Amino acid sequence: MSHVLKGEKDFQSSHSVENKALRINLNKNIYGTFAEIGAGQETVRNFFRAGGASGTIAKTISAYDKDFSDAIYGREPQGRYVTEARLKDMLNFETRLIEELISKEKHPNKIFFSYANTVATIDFAKKYKGHGWVGIKFQTEPGGAYNQIIIHIQFQENNAIQQQNTLGLMGVNLIYGAFYYHDNPKKLLKSLYDHIDVDKVEIDAINFHGPAFSAVDNRLLSLELLRKGITEAVMFNADANNVLPATVLYKKNILTLRGSFRPVTKVNMNMYEESLKLFLKERKVDPENTTVIFEMTLNNLKAEGDIDEKDFLDRARLLCAMGHTVMISNFQEYYKVVEYFSQHTKAQMGLAMGVNTLTDIFEAKYYTHLSGGILEAFGKLFFKNLKIYLYPLKEGDIILNSDNLKVEKGMKELYKFFKDNGRVVDIENYQPEILDIFSREVHKMIREGEEGWEKSLPEQTSKMILEEKLFQTS
């Protein structure tokens, strides 16, 4: 039994927000601080209303004024306050303070926590919907190491008071989950939406750290956000930490490669390297302000029915080991990816893909759900100066490229229009000897213990698969 539960009075919780707050308040060991900036003191208010808060709340503060906030938590180098860095500064400061001020000799059983949020709600003109960072730093044993949960939220409601109320509910859910569900991260994640409709607020980044979460892979939590329909896209970096897509994409030139990457082959890497060279030659592309995204869709992950988490992590490990930023999305059509990116940047975008993928894009059947059909989709896809960097396909003795690929009837003129306007660029410096490599065939060879698959993959990838036994049946 967790120390959080030891000595706790019998309490039948129906898990309403009021009962969650009350259960925390009635636990004589839990003791901490609340620091909330930008949306009022919406979380701590629930604990005051529940009753019995005097034994739980050490301090509550809303350092709303920027100068006052800087005096407490330090000046932000870029003058921005709704950031992950600011949230971490708040959590670290409040944790140090409670450790310094509260005597462990006098309170040997106290389990400390610091809850914080820094949030901007919707503006008066309703042009800016609002977002924020929310987190908790907490112990599970007296004197124990601290654990940390940090989330980023995007408000979907169009009223500041509604957003404040939602923030308060999610804050209570987070604190309760940290203490009572930390041994079940998926349950904790699901519980964040107790009494909150998913369409009211979106969580698009989440990270768990600390000894209580030593077995947790944050990339799986990102995957869970997608599976539950909480968000449409998540990202993680080479360090295997989830990152906020808006931060990665903000005002950047973006080159994207979509695939299953099961595993990463020499074809994938040749496409990446050569498309990047072409992309960086574009007049408006600044190499210092360019990011490359390797994207997988949920459908990419559903190879045999439902998603296999080990299979997902095997792919993720390979891409992260190569230093890439990975995006997992619910976007089946490419125009949705471009729409998503265009929320964060107006700079140049590029898509690297093979011939088969491009011919699929020109099939009208994929756009029947749009009132404007394929023309509407292409108006969104070829946003401003977007270009497609096309990797060839070997078909028998013929090499298919932008000049001789076949699109369905009725689409030839549309395809010709985009090609003649320079929107489709051939990757000419490809390696002919690797065109026969297909990841599904390599994956099958690995699974069935066949020999020779290593020559189809980058050396680093082959070595990792062998050493870590990736893609193999258990």
C-alpha cells in the first residue's frame, strides 16, 4: 500500500470533484502549496470549498503581476510567462520553499507537493483561444524523492469563465491522480477528464518523471492521448520526451516524411537526406530555422488490427536514436497535416514521398467527405509555396518519376497544373541499387529469423535491432 493511503480515515469517494478535493484534505499526510498565474486561483478554490483544507494547504499564491512574479520566480529571458520553463521555475521554487520552512522533525509523516499553473485564457476579441501549462511536483513517501507531472492544455471553450472552471476541475483531477493513481499512469491520464468533456480542453503534451514513473515511457502516454481522441497530433524528441508541437513548429520551415518506419530502411534515409538537400536550396528556406518531422499516423501503427505498443516503441527507439523528431497523428490525408502545420508557421513547407503515395493523393475517392472534393483538398494541400519532393519507384525495368507516373482518369490535367508550376520536384540523386528495398519485406525477414535483412538498413539501425531484439516475437 502506498504511504499516501496509510493512516487515512475510511472514506467512500464517489470521485466527484468535491469528493476528490475532500479526500485529499482529509488525508493528514498530504501537505502542499498552490501557485496559479493567469486564470485566477481556480484549482485551490475547489479545496477551500470542500472543507478541511487547513491541514492540506500550506500556502496559495497568484503572482499575477509580472514584476511581482519575476521577483519571486526569476525573470524570464524572453519575457514570456505561459511557458514550460516558467512552470518548472514555479514548481522548483515552491518545492524548495516548503522543504526549507517545514520541519521534518515536527512533521515526520508529511508528504509534500507543489501544484502550479501558468495560463492565458481567451481574449476579449475571441481571436486567441487560450492555453497553458499545468503541473505538480510531489512525493509518495515522507522524505522521498519528488515526482513530476507536466501537461500542456489548449482551451476549446469560447468563454473565459468556462475555461477557468475547466482548469480548476483538471487541476483537482491532476492532484488526485498524482497521489492515488501514480501506480497506474493510463488510469491517471484518463482521470484528468473526470467531469470534463474532451471537446472542452485538449492535452497535447504530457510528461511524467521521477521514481514513481521509472517504468513509464512518455511516448506511450502520447500515444494514449491520440487513442482516446484527446488530441490529433503529438510529438516526441530524440531524448524520448514528449514536446509541445507548437514549440517545435513555431515559425519554422518544415520538411515532413510520412511512413511506417517499420523499420527505417536505406530508402527512408536516402529520401530524407536528398529531399532535405533540395529543401534547403529553396530561396525562402533558412537552414538555421528548419525542422524535419518524421510522421506516423495511427493507421501506420495498426499493422495487424490494434496497435502493438512494443512494435510502436521499437520504431520510436530507432528514430530517436537517429536524432529525429517524431510526430504521431490522426491525419489520414496530407492536406490535414499541412493545415495543422499552418496554424504554427507561414514559412516554407515540404513533403517528401514516394511515387505510390503521390498517385494515391490524386485519387478523388479520398475527398468525397469535402463539399469541394479534391479541389478543396488541393487548395489546402498546396498551401502557399509547399512543394512535394518525389522519390522514384522501380517497376520492372522502368523507373517511375514525376514525368511518367500514372494518375487516375480525370486527374491528369490537375496533376499537370501542379507539376508545371514547380510544386512537384523529383529527387534525382537517388541510389538505384536500393529501390528494391521495402520495409514490410525487411520486417517479415526479421520476424521469421531469415538472414540478410541487415544489408537493407542503415548500419546503426541493424545494430540496434540485433542488440535490443526489436521487432522480434516474444
